[in-house]
Amino acid sequence: MLHQSSEQTGPARGAVFIHACPPALCLHVEWAISGVIGSPISLNWAVQPIDPGQFRTEYTWAGPPGSAAAIASVLRGWPMLRFEATEESTGKADGERICHVPGRGIFRGIVGANGDFLIGEQQLRHLLATATSREDLAHGIETVLGAAWDADLEHYRHAGDGPPGTWLHQVS
């Protein structure tokens, strides 16, 4: 459980998206998130249509700043999970998005109030100093933006949005 008082730092809000979880871990994931949030939760699990045998769910939370990182920290103990933990920016702190993909590990990006990733000055200076070509620079920027994690997770994010629409064509 987080021991930081939300009265001192102000409440934060966010969400956790479990994109792929084996059925045997579903209750363990609920218990882990409950431990961070500080109260029991019950998640509504659905079959993950693009990953047979896996389940998906999402949960919005409110708590002290740092809750997204704490949730990601407990979930990364199961390396087979695909998940994202987000925290909205507040008046006092930037937000963040933390992603985990099996075999790739954790990506953490700082998110500004408008929802864009923020790249620090030192990161940019390092990229400019070490890139030997435009392609190197582009690859470095893609890396600090978490493009590889996004590419993997994008299919999972929209897998449960419902069946694709059917286009009706005019017949003459």
C-alpha cells in the first residue's frame, strides 16, 4: 500500500489497462492492484480476442501521486503480462504512462497536461551528440517515445472495441 498522504500532495487519477493476462493470474492481479490502491477491487475480465487463452480488463483509480508507478511495479513481477498504467498530470506534477510488453520489458514516459510525451533536454542533447545519421536520430527519438511498445500494444488496445464495421456497397 502507498503510505504517502494524498492530503499533502493532492489526489492523482489514472488507469491501468491489462491487455493480456493468463486466467490463472487474474485474481492475483486484482489483489496486487488492491494492495496499491489500499482497498479491495473487483475487475471485470473479458476474453482478449487477439490472444487466445488471455484475458483483458481496465480499472480507473484515484490516489496519491506515484500510484501508476506503484501499480506497474507490482505487475512487472509477472513478466508474461501486457499492461499499461497511466497517471494524469496534476497542477503540481506531470503525468506518466508506463507500459510492459513481454520480452521487451518496461517503458516509462513522462506525459504533459496536453497528453504529449515530454522529452527532457538531456535526452535530446544525448541523442544529438550520439546520432551519426538522420536515421540514428530518428531511431533514438522513436526509442525515447516508446514506439516499439506502442506498436506491440496498439493491436491489444483496440481488440475489444467490437466487431469491425461492414461496409454496404450500392448495387445497381
